[in-house]
Amino acid sequence: MTDSEFFVPDLCRVRAVFLLLITSELLVLVLAIVQADAGWIDWNYFGLLSLFVQWTTLTSAALICLLRRKLAAMSVTRATLSIVAIVLLDVLAFSLFADSVLHPQPGVAVWQSIAKKQLLALLIVLTVLRYFYMQHQWQQQREAEMQAHLTALQARIQPHFLFNSMNTIASLITVNPDQAEEAVLDLSELFRASLRTGDQLIPLARELDLCQRYLAIEALRLGDRLTLEWAIQPGLEQQAIPPLTLQPLVENAIYHGIQPRQGGGTVRIEAQARGNFVYLLVQNPKPDHNDRQHEGNRMALANIQARLQALFGEPAVLKHSHQNDIYTVTLRLPRQSANTQPTSRKRT
């Protein structure tokens, strides 16, 4: 079991520790309300128990964080037993310390109190670990379903694009065979990318190269009706992006924004880094909302958004907007490098 496959969330992260503290504080509040003999809550009991629980939660989280790699290398059963042992020993140490301060002369009642704390800690940690395990299993199932769905999407080539491309290539064979050969190479690369399902993340340079190949084929068909604007910030070649993320957005821009318009229009593609994020923009003339094809555009955006959530989580955002008859799709990705190398080629 690798670190990424470990069912316990990374307790080295502030957000995970914060959620643990909030959850434990709510539990303390419930116990203080139950403990109160009169009124709503025993504030003295609440304060002492809150201090005890917060310290044990923080120290246990710190120990699990430090031992995360070793725990991740264990089986689920051994890791669970190890975490339970860490928490129980931590609770025992703080119980002995607290009782030595509050009860300098320990007796049977004190040891019974410690035993109750141990039992309560055992029940809580087992419940929390069970929740973590079920959450992890659900996430793995979701990612597996998403990967299967991605495979189905990648294996599908839009028939209208295929037929249009083949007709364009056929018309160029006698007139301009070199250009026809270039179009065949571009089309074959698009097929290869759609059938390649092993990569979860690729460099942005490879995705941009795929967009260039697609647009080169469409430019042969649309001619002067298609105008392209590129604004790619240097230094983003290795930015990680899921395969076939930007290319479908460009295809939607052509299919919904350029093709239906008699005069064509401009497709603008931007990429820029701001802070810890990289922003990708695809702009085209505003599509006709009365067009039934617009539903297909929504489905494509929903599929891409689902893939981004599965791979990056909340930091990844996909949104679309209309302004001054311009339709814009904005994609925000966390700033990180892909592990693979780009395979783009220079276009003459």
C-alpha cells in the first residue's frame, strides 16, 4: 500500500487537523451536556475535557503524521492496530498526567476514570478509522468509475469530425498532396491520443500540440472563416493537465461558436500562471442557446469537470461565462509539473 493509497487522510495538512479538532470539540460539547446535573452544560467539565481532548488529538495527529510512511507500508489491519495503539498510549499518558495534577493520591476511582477514557478513546478511534476506510473505498470506486468513463470518452471519435476530415483530405489529395499528408498525420495523432488511456496527467505542451493538430484540420475545412489567437505564457510546458481536456473545449468552440456562423469568428486560447494556479481560457463567439447542440456542450463541460474533481479535487475549477457576445470557458489547475515528457513537434 503506497502513501497515496493509504486510507487515513494526510494529518500533516492543516485542513485535516482542523476538521479533527472541530469534530472532537463537538463530541466534548455533547459529553458536557450529558454530564450536566443542572442547566444546559457543565462549563468546568467542558473546559477540562476540551483541554484534554484537544491535546490528545493534536499529539496523536502529529505522531500519525510522522509515522505516515511506515503506516502506509503496512496492511490495513496492521495499520489500524498501530494507530489504535498510538492513540490509546497517548490518551493513557495524558490521563496519568492530568490525574497526577488533579488527584495527587490516585485510588481505585482514578484508575476507573482512566479505564473509561481508554474505552471511550478506543470506540471513537475505531469509528473514525472505519469512516476513513469507507470514505477511501468510495473515493477509489469513484476514481475507477471515472477512469472507465474517461476510457469510453477517449475511445470515441466524433463522427461529424471524422467524416469532415476524411472529405477534406480526399479533396486535397490531387490538389495539394503534401497538405493532405500533413492532415492524415494530424488525424492519426488525434486517434492515437483518443485511444491512449494509460496517462492520467500529461504536460500542457502535449495537449496544446493536440489542439494545434485539430485546429490545422479544421482550418483546411473552414478556411478564412476561422481565425486563431494564441496567448500562451512561456514556462508552462510541463504543467500537468488530464489528457483530452483542452482539446474538447477547442472542439466545442469550433462546433458551437464558429461552424454555425456564416461569417465564422475567432477562437482565442490563453494560458497563464497566477500564484499557485494555472488558468486556461478558450474563447469563441457566443453560441446560439436555441441550438439543440448546446446540450452536448453542457455534457462535455460536465464530463471534464468530473475528471478534474477526481484528479485534483477542489482546487481545480471549470466555469463558463458570456460577455459581449463572447463565450469563455475558464479552466483553473493547481500549479504542478507532469511526470511525463511532451511529444510535440514543430509545425512548419
